[in-house]
Amino acid sequence: MIPALPRPDGGWPHLLRQVVAVVLLWAIAAFLIAAAGLPLMDPQCYSDSPSGGEVCPLDPDPVLTHLFDARWPAVPEPVTVTVSLAAVFAGIGLAIHLDTSEPWSERGDAPTAAGLIAGVLGAGLGLLIAGPGFLDPRVAIGITALGALLLLLGLLALRAFLRALRRRYARHLRREHLRGRGTRTIATITGLVWTERYRRYGGQEDDGDPIFAVTARLGRASGARTVAEELAVPRADAPVVGGTVIVIHDDEHAHETGIDVLLEPDPDGLRDPDALVKYPPAPESSPS
């Protein structure tokens, strides 16, 4: 059973304020670019790079000259450019902040796409509002259709995002259930592969435990059960084949979340004496 959406770390009001702000900023930017920027353009003219001027035909086609005429009030070009750029950069910055702030970090984490999805929805909304204001029906329909397409893509992406968020939350709840109610058993490690990935805790430069794909044998003789799961441990505590690991399990097999067991390092188990040579320190994470 897929659980409901997890509560964000800072609460829903805090998260929704950020999402609405991103949507509005991108909507303002898209609207101004379309409704105020396009009417300033003449598709028959082009920029003359050497002189820095604009070259237009001597006998312009009036249809093309007024192709982007709109009912929207005329806005001076400096105002259009300034406000559009400010909204774009503010929208990008807030979207990046929304994605990197990890609002569900304490509840199973989340895909880093909330800011991008909010931006797409906002751009679609802005174009959808701007489109009907153009006098030429082809331009009006084209811009409106583009806005509707962006909105549709944004809604589909939002649906996929929420589905992924629920699944990650279900995996988080499953791990919490095993840690709280599962049975802990010592198992023998039969297979060990370094995934060349690291698990970070708090983004510190000096942390980052290597992640191993561990296969362990739970039980003995004919009743033995083989389990496989990832295990993150400090470099100096890296296990070895033939050593032991603690397996946390219950009576459920083939769980819908894909998590049947959890692994923890055995404090009395064997350690790889060459671990610090085999497994390099985690690379410094880029600032975010």
C-alpha cells in the first residue's frame, strides 16, 4: 500500500510558499517575454553586428510588420528586459534552492525536481495568459498552445514526482519498521562489491562512507537464506568476505518496497586491514 505524501521537514506552508513563488516568477517572466517582448520585434529586421544597429527592408510587408501586435499595453523595452531578467534569475535561484534544500530529507528524501517542475508550470501559465492577447490568430493560437503544452508536461512531471516521492517514503517507513521491530541476526558475508559510491551525512567535506553491495548467508545448512543489500560503513571499518554482518529482518519476503532486510556492521566482525588503501576518501562535494 502506497502511503500518503510525507510532511516536509519545514512543514507544508513553508514549502508551498516556495513553490508558489517559483511558479509566479516564471509566469511573470514568460508573460513579459511573450506579451511585452514579442510586440517589440519585427520578423523582417535583423541585427547588423558590425554597426550594432538594426537592418530592415525598404518596403516592409505590413502583415509581417504587425505580426506580433497585441492588445496588451505597450511597455518600454528597458522595463521589459529588466523585469524579465529579474524574474528569470530570481525564479532560477529559488528553484535551485527548493531542489537543494531537501525538504523531505528526514522522511526518505525526494527527487530533486520540485523547482524545475514549478518553473515549467509557471512558464506554461504565463504563456497561456499571454497568448489570447495577440491580434493575429495564428500567433495567439500558437503561444496559447505552447503554454498549454508546458502546463500538460508540468502536470505529468508533477504526477511522476509525487509517485516517486510516495515510493521513497514507503521505503523509508519500511526501513523504520525493520529497525524498530525487526529481528537482528549475525550472518556470514559471502559476497562483497564496492559500488564506488558514498553516503554523505550532513554534507561535510571529511565525511562520506563507501557503500558496499553485500551478500550474506543467514542461517545454517539446509535452512540457510541468502540476502543482499547495500551497507555504508566508514572506510576503516570496511568488511571482508568471510566476516560477519548484522541482518535485520522479519517474516515478510518480496516486500512491495523491494526492501526485505537491512544490514548493519557487526561491531565484532572482521575488518579489511587494507581498507584505507583499497577505498579512497569521498571526493569533496560541490557547494550547493
